[in-house]
Amino acid sequence: MKKSKIFYALFCSIAVLGFQSCLDYDIPSDEFSQTEIKTDDTIYQGEADNIDYTKEITKEGLEEAIQALTTPLRQAKGGQYALRGGKDGNLPVSHSYQRQYTMGPDNYAQFAMIPHYDFMYGTINHVYEASKDFNPGPFSCYEISKNAFVPLLNRPEIDSIPEMKAVYLLLFNYASQEVADLYGPFPYVDYKANKTDAPFTYNDLRTIYVNIEANIDTILKCFHYFEQKPDWYKQAVQAQLNRNLGDWTEGKSGNMDTWIRFANSFKLRLAMHIIKVDYKMAKEWAEEAVTDGVIEDISQEIVLKPFNSGFDHPLMQISDTWGDTRLSASFESMLKSLNHPYADYLFTKNTDAIINTKTGEATKTGTRLVGIREGIEPGQGQSVSSNTYLAYSKINPEILGAFGVPLYLMKLSEVDFLRAEGALHGWNMGGTESFFYNRGIDYAYLEDRNVGSPEYTNALETYKNLENAVEYTYVDPQGIVDDMPSVTKIGVKWNDGDSPEVKLEKIITQKYIAAYPYSYEPWVDMRRTGYPKVFPVLNPGNGDGSLKAGDLIRRMPFPNTDDASIQDIQTTGLKALGGPDLQATRLWWDVNTPNF
């Protein structure tokens, strides 16, 4: 074990390493920075992968370890929240969530579109603009989680509670997969080892994926071995897990089955990502995961709920108060083509009259669902008087508020659609494509499970029996862009006689809708499968110049801006990427070959 000395401030330490962080969005309060607490000042390195789950310990030894980890575990809770927009060690907030999702990936997945170009901290003149102000956002928020988890994972005291270490290693790897699939290679191994000084070695995505899967296998062994521990130990550890991770499981964090199913569901996700680049390994991982047990019920989901934890969904403020995001035209078209229940209740109709700039015709207030076409020139300002795009449809704030829309790490519907895709390839997924496809739709709604979704469930039977897509044409009420016929030509109803390609399109299209508003995985699926079909982005070359008409953005450019990181990118990053640092460069799993 390597170790060195450093003093750090409580909570500040989780956000200051690396380049820009989500803190750029706010000036820290006095309460955040005024008190420096001296804790154990040793930086431990190189032990995160080691989980001695058979280790024996006395009651006194366990109590000492818990006491020594009080502050690191409190900091690590902030890292948990940062996975979904948390900041300063606190629950998710709008600025951080916006930096992670709505300024980039939400638009790349074509769930949403930014309606104006001018923001307090920079500008975005095109949806694909590689803005130095906002491109680093998701990575800088990842760093908050990484800087909270990694010191804990390398401390010797955490080895006395291997189950706790296993959960945090799982969360670190979950965050690492997300950020790798956005940008590509990064110093995964060095980061996990708690290396603090440049140079850092960038790892290619294959190395990252294989390392994550190996960690998952060790983590699963740890969770399974837990039943062999003494009762007093199990009770103490279960209490600690519930205390430190209970926000995600509604009080089931002490149950190892919860984490076994999450780990295997995550492994299944990884497997499906690599199906084109390493089919054999993908099949092996997927079947192992399902055999060992994945999420099978909504009670097993890993989810942060506003009603339980006491926060408002960040999109409430981002969309309704600030006017910083609006429905995309592509998503509007998809929902209308499928007669999806969301088209009737999840989004507001136009909030003001919209005048066609060519004909003078007015679309009256509250008469239609209307999205913004990806790639248009955003307007200026955040009021309808100066920017008509603010009158376009937004997510209904009443649904976000009254129905407590949660933030998921793993949703049952995602797991079911992953299993449906695996079954489509003939893999042993424990059921048929039809079963998992239909159950995935049943539980796709975004409202809190404890509240339910009457609008969704009441329309479900009719929706699932739609055999053919409804003819639909997107019309921009301002007349700025041409009319666009829907690209969604499939129905919803499952048909065993459909070709594998049509079945895959149905699975991924429904998986896409079920993920809303979480955009990371849908963007992965768009790149690896070509589904769901979405509108072509207008003027894609207005990004970094590497994309041409009809192209989809394949990755976000490296986010680093400091000299040392730029040197690391030149030394190892570009080789690990396997191409230039451009939006058109495909990641390792993004192989341009047929799906079957």
C-alpha cells in the first residue's frame, strides 16, 4: 500500500481535484468553506480492487473501523448524490443536474433541446457545439463522485467492512462506465488507485470495461459470502449500509440481495453495450448476470426518490422556472406516431400563441404539443416576449411535483429490455423476448412507484395493441424549418413473426421512452444499434466540424483543459481512443456493422 500526507477540508476535498467542477455554477456559501476539519491526513493508494471478504474481525475491531470511517462515509454520501446532480455533498440540485444532462446528453439523445443560446456561464450556439464552457460538465460532476469514493476505497479501515467497500466500488464503477461512454478513454486505473499527481495514463474502453466486470465478479462473491458471517457482524453491517446508502433502496440497503441484483443488472448493461465488438464475451457476461439474479421487481430498483429524500426534481427549475430546456421535435414525433400516453399528459402544450414567420398564421395558446428541431439556431433570452421557443412544450411541472419523479440508477424496465434484446439473440435470459418487452412497457412510466401513474396505466392496453405507427408530420409553428414526416414506422404490439431487425427496433424504441428523462443510456443505444430512429440534426457540421449531414454525434470531446491533462491526452489518450479527438470518432463498442 502506498500512502502520502496531505491536509484537506471537509467536503471541499471531494470537488477540488482535477479541472472545472459543478461548483463553477455557484459561489460556495460560507457554510461550505468556512470550517476546515483536520481528519486522518494520509492518502492511501492502490487498494481499491482488493476485497478480502473472508476476513474475520472482532466486535471491537468493527466498531473502531466504523468510527474511523465516519467522515469518509459522510463525504461518500455526497458522492452518491453527485451521480444524479448532487453538489456540495447535498441532494440533487438544478445547476449540477443541468451541467450533467441538459446542456449536452439530453440533447444528443434528442429528448430535449436548448431553446436559447445565452447562459450565465457561457453560450451554446448549436446543439453540437463543443462548448468549452459546458462540454466538461458531465466529467466534472463525475469527479465529485470519484473524489468522494476513491479515498474511501483505498483506506485500510474499509477492509474491515468488505461489504461496504464492495458497494462503493460498485458505485465508482457505475459512474466510470457512464463517463467512459460519454467521452471515451480516461485514467480509470490511476483514478481508482487514488493517484493524485500527473502524469495520468489514459485507459482504452476495453480495459475499462474488462476491469469493471472483474470488479463486479469480486463484488458479487463478497455479497454472496456475507451469509456466512456471524449474526452480530451481519446486523452491524446491515445497519451501516442502511444508514449510509438507504436513500436508494427504501430501507433495503442492508439486504445483500438488493446489491447482488443491482450488480448483475449493471453487468447485463455492460454486456449489451459490447455485443458488436465482442459477441462471445457479451453473451458470457449477460448469461452469468441473469443466472445469478437481476432486478425482477420494482421493489428492487435502485432509485433516489424526491418524496423520500426531500428534494425537488431538478428539471422542475431547469425547465419551468429558468426556461433552459424544451421538448425536442423528434421526441414529439415519436410519441405522437406511437400514440404514447406521454403525448397526452407529460408535456405542456404551447404556453403562448406562436406566429408563423412566413404566413402570419397563429397557433393559439394551449392547442398542441410542439417540440424544437435539433440543430436550429437557438433564440435569445428566457422570456417568450424575446424568444418564441420558450412557448414550446416543456415537461409538465405538475407531474414532476405531484408524482415525485425519481432519479434512477437502475430501473426494472431497463433490465427487462436488456433481457429482451439478449433473448432476441438466443441467449439464456430466463424468459422470452415477448415477456420482457411487454413487462418493460408495463413499468416504463416515470412517476414514483408509490404514487403510480393513472394516465399511463389506463392507456396501457390500447397502447400495447397498436400494430402500426400513426402517420404524423412535425410542423414547426414558426415556419423556420421544413415540415418533417415521422421516422417512426413501427408499431408497439409485439409480433413474433417480425424480423429480428424490427424486433430490435421495437425493443430499443420502448427502452428509450422508458429511460426518459435519463439520457446517457439512450444515447449509447442510438450509437450502438441505430435505434430508435430520430430526426437528423440540422447543420451537424456546426459542432467541431467532423460531422456531416445525417451524422449522429458519437462522443463528447475530451473535457480536460489544463496543460498537464492535455499532455496526458497527447501521450496516452489519443492512442487509447484510437482516433482523433473529434465528435465523429467512434468509441470501442460503437462498431459500424449490422446488428445481425
